[in-house]
Amino acid sequence: MVESTTRERLLAFLERRPDLSCETIAAFTTLSPVTVRKYASGERGATPYTDTQIERVLSQIEEGHILRPEDSEPVEITESVEPGLRRVPRNRDFYMIDTVKRVRQVLDFCADHASIGVITAEYGAGKTESVAHWRKNNGRKIDHIVFEFDEFSARGVVDFVECLADRLSVSYRTGVINSGRTMRAICTALEAAPMLLIFDQCESVSPRILQVIRQIWDHTRLAGVGIVMLASPLLMQKLHDRRMKDVGALTSRVGIWATLRGVQKEEAAAILKAEGVKEIDDDAFALVWKATNGSMRRLMAVADLLVAKHAGKPVTERTVVGVAQNLWGMSLQGVTRAA
């Protein structure tokens, strides 16, 4: 028995689910919708990266982790809130906080205006999840890719341009001697099929690679290519550091900046309530706020532990001290008194 190829599995899945499309699959990968469409039609040759991405999504679907029927059913928070407390719409376990809205605005702006945008926030604030939410909604109408830097692509120009060529299904010859040709081939491909390039984890990217990103945009912006860079606040410092002359050209071309603070205090209170933390006294919530410090990741970890271990019980200052110690080894004893 001959094992089905990934492409055959993809086509069989789309035939079984006419309500879904290649754009739906792309939203769960870092591939562009056009890449998945061409892959499905056989128009574009598959690379190992493309195969791996689509194979992973199909496996997750078969295991019931994503694209289950209930995924499309929004659940909205309807509990009454105190005056001045904003409602936080909820789609399953996703919350439409200000961070999500601001990231969406930057992505839409850069796609519409072929601009460069920079989004910075502390780790865990929700940048990457906000991009994922946009990809499943507004982003489904916009051709784009997501490129997440790692220790290799963030430091080596050759590795970066070759990885980017892989994402765009651009043919190239490996090696430093061919990297200039590879970059120009990328530009040619983007001019023929302009899209939004979303770069994540940019705080660790070397100035030389930032220069290459700027040069790619210079060559393709008139065709309609936009760029969004997501990073910790460290990137903002780099871009505005007068001693780093190599990035001055990029800084001058940024059309929109978004410096995000993460989850706000009112949002954190509403999220805890929606997650099932119904009774929490003021001192306990003050400790939660200090411990999470705007991090959506930390807030959800707190909520999960409180619900799992203290469901239906009033949450006190002592409870939160124990939670912070268990999760992060953080000592909060006496914090509110010192404050």
C-alpha cells in the first residue's frame, strides 16, 4: 500500500470540508495563503519546509486539536461589571484586549499602505497570539507570511535570506557566494506577488540583517510589499540608538510605531472573572497585578492554577503569594504592605 503524500492528504481534507480553504490551513502555519494554494494545485514545487508545516496542521486537525466545529462559535462575556470596567469579548480562551486591537491596526495599516511597522512589548504580552488571531480573521484576505527569527537566522545573513527564500518558495543556490542573488530573487518574487512580511522575535536580529530587510522593502514597496516587525522593547532602543548608524536607514523608513503595555489592570480583572475566579479581594488582586505585570501569559497561568486549586473559594492575598511561589519561585510576601 502506497502512503499518501502530504499534498494528497491536503486535497482529501479540503474535499471532506468544503467549508474550509487553503487560506484556513495557511492561518495555522507561517506560510502565505498563495503558497498553500499553489502547493495544493501542484503549481509550485514542495519544499521540505512546506511539507512539514502542512503535515503538522493536518495531524493537529485529525487529532482534534484545531478546527473542530466549536472553534467557530464565539462565547461572549455577559456578566455585569463594575462601572468603568471594560467588557472583554471572549472567543473561547482568546480575549480581545487592547493589545490585540493595536496589533491588528498595525498589520492592516502596513498591508494597506505598503509601509514598515514596528510593534514592541515585553515578553508574554500577547504579540504573537495577536498576530495569530489576525491571521484567522482580517489576515485571511491578505497575502502574507510570518517569519520567526531563531539564533541562526537572526545572526547570519546567508541563513536569513535562504530561510526567507524557502518561505516564499523561491529557488536559490546555497552558500555565501550566492546570497546576493538569492536576495534579488526574493525581491523579484515579491514584486510579482506582493505581500505583507511579518517578522517576529526581532529584538535579537543583527544590524546587518535589519539592513537587508530594509533593502528588500526599498526594492519592493512600490509593488505593494509591507513589513511588520515584532519585538521586545530592546528593538526600539536599537533603532533609536544614535551610535548604531547601520539601522538609521531603517528607522527613517518606519511608518507606524506601536509601543504596547500588555494587559491593562481593568482587562486583567475582567479576564480573571471570565476564567472563573469570581471572588478575589483587593489585596489579592493587587498582588496578581504586580506578579503578572502586563503579561497575558502569566495572567493565564495564574488563572489556570487558581481555578484548578481554588475553584469556588475566595482568593486571598495568601493564596496569590503561594501561586506566585509555585509558578515562578517569586516571593510576594509583604509586597502590598511595602507599597
